[in-house]
Amino acid sequence: MQHCYRERETHNADQERTPTNQHLVAKSTDEAMGKLRALLPEKRRKDAVLAVEYVMTASPEWFAKATSEQEQAFFQRSLQWLADKYGADRIVTASIHRDEATPHLSAFVVPLTQDKRLSAKEFIGSREKMRADQTSYASRVADLGLERGIEGSKATHQSIQQHYAAIERGAKPLATITPKAVEPRVLRKGLFSSDVETPEVVAERLTKAVNEGFAGTIATASTALQERRRAKEMQDTANDLRKRLETLQGAFKGLTKDQVTQVLKVAMTYQLENAKAKEQSKPVSREKGKNAPDRGRSR
């Protein structure tokens, strides 16, 4: 939360743009923490998730072209989506950051159920629930010119730090071994005798120099390997989608593009309703629920 309110140093934020940030629910970390503590039940498990952080954003290209009205609508709908999912009173902080590379909404919500239990698992406790969240959130902002990411993508994440560290290492020069470098170095010079490097020490020193010199080449090769892997992941994802589309083609045969869109919207609505009904119909054991570990985790 101190990061959200810029109450501590934020290296990736442009201080000149920090005044353009907005805080929609609480104005400081102290105020947000007060809201959080007021919501927490007196009795709770030691490993219970107290809050879940959401980062809600879009691609930099969209923000570069979006009007101020579209951007405002994006953040309003993002906040409303959280309120619909958890309840407006469960949102303890929501900040719009415009001083980083891409504008985004950072929010903390308390996963408190209707019967006042802390249960992140009930809200985001499975891949299916999180996948459904991404779908419903995308539909909420679709008319702003945004679309959902590829569902079921096989792509894996590489951090920005890893990517640029590999590029930086790749720019380093290769090792150069001079004739002088092969000569044993004098370690200690005395009046009548001197200690010099043994052949083993010379070999160790030269090996280290070679490894350091070629670290950039290895990093570059590693980056190329990662790019080939990502290309394969994208191809695998495309193949999976093609197979799924082939299965569905028969049902959409003869329909116009607009008709297909309407059918998909109706199908998505029914899918979400069925998932919600299934969740509500599950029997709940209070005694078992109190001691069951909550596998949900917050960032």
C-alpha cells in the first residue's frame, strides 16, 4: 500500500507525473489499513489471506490512442467489476497510477464472504474461477476497443529484469588471452626467493576469464532459445485453438458474423450463470471449513 500511495521510494515511477495519480477509496496507507482492520473478523485462521491485490490495465498501445473519456470509463468499469465481485465495502484501496510506464489501477480487496468468513479460495481458488474472471472482466470493457487475451495460451512468463539482463550481458566483449596472461604471476616477492602461480592456478585464472568473457554470448544464445521456445508456445496455442474451432464450425455453419457474435455472448452468459449456480449449490460444512487450509494467496 505504501507503494500505491508513493509513501516510499518508487524507482520505476516518474515523480513529475506522480501528482496525476488518483486515489479513489482511501487517501493514505493509514486510512486504507484502518478500513482493512475494520473488515477483518475477530476469529480467523493464522494462514488466512487478509487481502488480495489486483492490477487492472490494458496494453500501452491502447492507452496511447484512448481518449480521456475512454480512459476514465476503463477505470470506472474496472472498479465496478471489483465491487460486483466482492462488494464495494470490501475494497479498501484503489489507486490509478499514471506515473509508471503504462497507466493501471492497483486495488486491495478483502476476500470476505457474505457470512463474514475470510476465504480467498471462494473467490479465486481455482484456475477455472480466475479464467472466468478474466473473461467477464474483458467483456466489461470490450466496447472500449479491448479484447481478451488468448484463453488457454501456452506462453510462459519471462520477467522484464531477466530479459534486459540477458541483453546487457550479450553486449559485453569476448575474452582476450594475451601471451602475458599465460605467464605465471608473481604472488609474493622476497629478497632471495619469490612465490609464483602454479600451473593449476594459471589454468583456473584463465578459465574464469574465458567464462566471464563468453557470458554475453551465452546469454544471447539463451535469449534466442527463449524466443524460439515462445514461438513454439504460440504455435501450440494456435494449433489448440484451430482444433477447438474446427469442432465448433459445424454449429456456426451458415450464420453471419454478427449472428455468431450474438450466439457467443449468450453462451458466455449461460456459462457464467451455470458456474455461479454450481458454486452456490455446493454444500458447506462449517466445522470442516474452519480448519481447512486456504490455498489462496495474495500478491
